[in-house]
Amino acid sequence: MRHLGLDRLDVVNLRLMGDVHAPRDGSLEAPFTALARLRDQGLIRHLGLSNVTASQIAEAQQIAPVVCVQNHYNLVHRSDDGLIDHLAAQGIAFVPFFPLGGFSPIQSDTLSDIARDVAATPLQVALAWLLARSRNLVLIPGTASLSHLRENCAASDMVLSADVRERLGTLAQT
């Protein structure tokens, strides 16, 4: 915090180290309790979780409020569909990590075809789908250029038709 010049961190996520893109069951009591103590001391404003299961979220909520969950999720990796809906009902943000990657060649080709049909880039379509998926999704797509940032931001103005959403819905099963 000294290095950042801050008196308090706004949000700190406890990231559990399961598989690279999937959580592993186990207790988070000890590390989350330590973060909760730092929150109680005023050093952290809000607590979040990353790479966790629904049972780990419930365990954390017995210790302190959770404001966000960051798990692997995107257009083709949707194992957290039910979790997103559950968190939305609680007003908890879901931050997908790796929101624009991990597509197979077939999925990429289909996404490119759909993007061409709607006059957008494949990544814009993938971001637009995520933004339309649920109101509690918060996207943090990385970028290294201003033009790519503009392209990402333009996805927020896209409205995907029911037909396009249905076509995109098949990608997770391809």
C-alpha cells in the first residue's frame, strides 16, 4: 500500500489456486479470515474471491461480505452459468477472467462468421454476448492499444438479435 500511495485498498480478491482455469474444493477459512481482519482494520474496503466454487463462496460469506467473484467464464466456457445467476440474485458482481480466449478452431470460425454477419469483430461479438448475459457481469478485457480499447468499448453499444444469440449459444457445445 505504501508503494501505491494508498491508505486503503478498495477491493482485494482472495484467489485460490486450483487448476489454471477451474476451482478446486477446499476450505478458504484461514486466508479469508485474515483478509476480513484487514478489512476490519480499515486497510481493505471490500473483499472478493477468485477461482472458487459455490460452496467456497458460501463459506466466505459466513466470515465477511463478498462483493465480487472472479472465475473463468466466456462465450464457450460456461460452467458458471448457474453461479452467475445465483450471485446476480444477491447483488454480487461476477468478473469473468479470460473472457476472450480459449476458443477451439471450430468455435473461432463460427464466431468469425457471426461477426461478419453483424459487421463487427469476433471479439466485439464475444464481449457483447457477455455484457448481455447478466447485469452483474463486469468485464475487464485487456488491451495494449487505443484502437483495441475503442473496439472493446464499441461492443457495449451492440444489441445482439435473438437469432445471433441462439447461434452463439451453440458454441459452448461445439
